[in-house]
Amino acid sequence: LSAAQFANSALLPYLMELIELHKVDARNIELELTETMLVADIERAVEVIQQIRALGCKIAVDDFGTGYSSLSYLKTIPSDIIKIDRSFINGMMETDSDRNIVDSTISMVRNMGQQVIAEGIETGDQLNQLRNMQCQYGQGYFISKPIEQHVLWQVLKSQVVNGRWVLLQTN
């Protein structure tokens, strides 16, 4: 969601309308909010997130680590998923500080009962390092480049086995 969409008072009724109209299980809906957007007005953000989660939707905090994050925000924001920003993933193979930030974030988020996604995985070495750190999920060009809409279902049928994306490449 953009900041304007998130701040719009019609968001909750709109979500409710879409869920009903399309007969979608709200547990299958995940809304992404950037960390920077959330900390701009933390009290209002928490209130809106609680309403969205009460519908059954999931909340993902995108670009974690790039804004004004602190551990108190991680504890305060009622989210389901934390997405570690690609800048840390990109740097973790070169610097101890980025590697330690990624490792500690993964551990902390998992211990809080949330899911963690590493953004911007572009090499097999990054993927292997993240596996060793017990990162649950990842996204990036190494896993898949963007998929054209007209071939999406075909690609999903060939790439997803038992609910998991299968890599065609190894490095």
C-alpha cells in the first residue's frame, strides 16, 4: 500500500467490500507497508493495522532496516511478516556488519513468531548463506525474474511443487 492508500479512511471498508465481492479468504491477503511509512505516525499505523488484521489479512513490513527502525518499532507494529531490505542482502557477502544485521534480524523476527523474507537475492551464495541463517523465505532475481501476466499460471504450474518454488538454476 502507498502512504495515501494506507491513510485513506475508506481502506477498511474497501477491503471488506473486495473480500465479499470476490469471495476471498482474508487469510490469503497480504498487504505490504514500508517501514518508513509506518513510523511516520506509529499510533495511527498500529490502529489501522489492527483493524486490517482483525479482518484476517496479513501485514508485511517491507524494506525493513532502511528507515528509522528500532527494536521498539518491531515490537510495537503488529505485523506477520518482516521483509529484510535488499541493501543488507546485497552487502552481507562483503561485510561482517551487514551479515550480522541480517543474521540477527532473522533470528529476532523468528523468535517473535513472525515470518521473515529476504529481498533481493541475486546469487546462489546469498541464498545458501540465508539458508544457513534459517531465513524462511526469499525473493529476488536469482529465484525468478518478474513474470509476464500472460504466462504466470503456466510458470507457476512448472515451478511450484508442494507449495514451494523450485529453482531451475543452481548458481
